[in-house]
Amino acid sequence: MEATIRLAAARDLSELAAMCHDLWPEATPQQHVRDLAPLIAGHAPGGMPAIVFVAESNARLLGFVHAGLRSHADGCDAGRPVGFIEGWYVAPESRRQQIGARLIAVAETWARTQGCVEMGSDTWLDAVDSQQAHESLGYEEVDRCVHYRKQL
């Protein structure tokens, strides 16, 4: 399947929000639309640049990567900003066709244009497919952790 990788646009919001909901189901698609709209319009929240690229074929989105800059990331040089994969998703029926690899390559190129020499990412401990996808693209595991919180 031939896919085009391009910047996300306002016309993508509904499909993109549905994919975000598949990846992060704790938020509704409407909440994802609200969070994505300013980002796609070029107004990244916070003080660091961020961008969303989509893969498209036959006027249908196949996946996306949301990349941004962070002041630091685990396992990366703490002395300089790092590109970070904030979200990466390819629809199940479009996986294993190099679409995810192409999305990551575009995000890495964008991070280089921002002056980054490293790219960070993370995934869940039980997301073995995601871990394998990262490793197949040359990412190395640098840490494992369990996060806690307590409501006060």
C-alpha cells in the first residue's frame, strides 16, 4: 500500500482523534480533538516546539506520529534538548508495511532540523509490540520504571 506522509491538517482532526483514542482510551475523542486542534494549527502547548505527521492513503489516515522537543529525556544527554516521540500509532490493518518506520523517520528529520542529536521515546511495560517496533528502528532501552501517585 502506498502511503503519503504529510503534516497533519485541520481536516484530519476527527480521524486523528479516533486514532489517539485507540492509543490513549482514557480520554474521549472529543478531548483529543480539543488537545490536537491548537497543535495542528501550529500552537504547541508549553514552550517547546511540537508537530504531528500523518500517513494517508486513498484519503484515509493510516497512522500518525506526534513529535516534540523536551528539555530532557531519560537516557539522553541532559545538557541539550531532545526530540521525543510523544505518540506513535499505525492502524492495525496497516501495520508491518513500514508506515510506522516512515513516520518515525520524518519525525527524526524534523527533530534534527530543531538542532537535536538524539530522539527519545517511551512505551508501556506490557506493550511488547511497541517495544519491538522501537528496537527494530534502532532505539535502545535505557530504563524501566513504575510510576506512583496518591491523591491528597
